[in-house]
Amino acid sequence: MIEITFLNAGNQERVVTFGSYEEFERSQQSCSIDIADYYKVTKVVYNGHVLDYSGNYGNLFYYFLKQDLTQYR
């Protein structure tokens, strides 16, 4: 499971959850969610592990591509 905490345009904290990495990947490829790429991510939790990510929502997909996620399964 992936839990992403971010700040929206009004600087309010929001959380979006995906049941799996594949679900997150599909959402990115289809642009099916209403989260702007420029929203600041404040926390990313993958299968109960807090990941060391700081950046915008739009760059999170590329961050995941560079990570060895098998260590968190």
C-alpha cells in the first residue's frame, strides 16, 4: 500500500492512498486523479515504511522508478 501526504493549492494537508504500486502507476499513466504535479509531497509511506522523498507529486513516479521496492515487501 502507498500513502502519500501532500499540500494542495490552499496549503491544506491531504492524503491519497493506493492499494498497490501498480494502482499508483496506473493512476499516473492514465492521469486519472485530480492531484496537480506541482503539489508538495510531505510524506510517502510504502508498505508501512516511510520513504525519504521530498519533492513535488509529479516527480514521485520517477522517484519510485529509481528505487528497489523489493526491500519493502
